[in-house]
Amino acid sequence: MAKDYSEQIKKYNEILNNNSNDINALTSLARIYIKENKLNEAEKYYNKILENNSDNTEALYIIGFINMQRNNYKKAIENFIKLIELGIDNSFIYEYLSIMDKNNRETFLNKAIEKHNTDKLRKKDYERISYMAYQSYKWRMYDFALHYAELAYSIKQTNDIINLLGCICFYKGEYDKALSYFHELNFNCNKTNIYALCNIASCYRKKNSNNMAIKYLDKAKELDDSNKLIYFNIGTIYDKLGNRKSALENFNKAIEIDSNYTEAIDAKNLISI
């Protein structure tokens, strides 16, 4: 049941009737409306605070955060930059800026990482840190993604972050490390994670260990014999090995599952030429 703040709101409004600039009343009302998720009301009081004191760090932060949520990045960036100038340069301030300002993204991420060296991570940081790991991966900034993913892993070893670590290492060309993470993921899933098995196979393909790749794709096939991607990948490996018969069998199986599977049709036609 939501807490009733009506009496407190009434009290602080009475104070403002006598002194419209009372900082304690303005701040208290703004915080109440934040708790009630009434951001427009909270914004009104925080803006009033900033009218009287443009350096109020709490108001700058909340107004910046509200504008970031609204995708009003210009205003949000102005507020967060001012916070930094005032000495409030936490890692998450730089992370917010990296999300909004792609032109200076690398600079802000480097600043955030500098702060990580002195910050003490807590369990509640996992959501923010893992989010930044995924964002950095999405931006194809794999070194930053690895940093954040390893931080997240140090807080909580979830299967999602283990998989992300494997994917990052794969794209960085560190296939042995990627294998380590994908094997860990597969073990956590009782060796029945098709996605992990396919990724293990992809690593072995990059290492030119085609027989090992086929071994893990066959394991994936045992778990899901209607997955066209598994048959297609097995087919491409056999094709590379010069085993045309097995390649065709797997391409045909993929096409049987999806008659419009263009990649498999093209691969089959190339063998048939």
C-alpha cells in the first residue's frame, strides 16, 4: 500500500505560503513527488530551487535525469556537465553522458572507468553496470564492453553476463576465452543450452577445429532437430572440409525445415554447380 503523504504535502505548502523560497520545503515536496513518481510536480519544485540557487546539486541531478528519460538530451547534458564542474563526477554521471553524447562517448567512458578504480561496487550496481556492458557491446566498443561485463561478473555471475562475456571475447578474436565462458554457460544450463552449444561450435570453427565444431552442433541438434541454423552450419563445415555429400544432406534438411531459407538454397546450388 502506497504511503499517504497528504499531511506532509499540506505542511510544506503552508510553509511556502509564508516563504515561497524555503529550500527545505521545496526540497521535501520535490522528494515526495519523486517517491510518488509524479515527475512533473517534482520538476516544478526542483526548478524553483534552481531559480534561487543554480548550483544545487540535487536539483541539477534530478532535472538532468528527468530530461534524459524524456530524451531531452541537450538539457540533460547541460545539467550533468555542470555537476561535474561542481565536483560531482561519479562514474554514473559519465555513463549517462556517454549514452547521450555519442561524439564524446569514448572520453566519457574513459572517465567513468577512472572512477571505477576508486568506487566500491555493491550488489545494487549490477543492473547499471550490466546495462553499460550491453550498451558498449551494442556500440561495438568491445574493450569497454569487456570492462563492464567483467565488473558485472564480479558482482553477480548470471548466465546473461556470462554469455555476453563469451560474445565479447569472440568478437575480440579471443576464442579460447570465449570458449571458457560458453562452456561455463552450458555447464550452468546442465549442458542443454542450444545457444551456448552453437557458440562453442562457432569458436571451434574460428580455431579451425571443424570436427569439434560438428561435435557440438550435433549435440545441439539432439536437443532441437528442427533448428535450420544448426543444419546450415553443419553443412557449411562439411562443405569446407570437402564432404559434399554430408554438406548437401544438411543443407537439404535446413531447406526441408524452411523452404524459403535463402542461405541454405544458395549454398546447396553452389555445391551442385
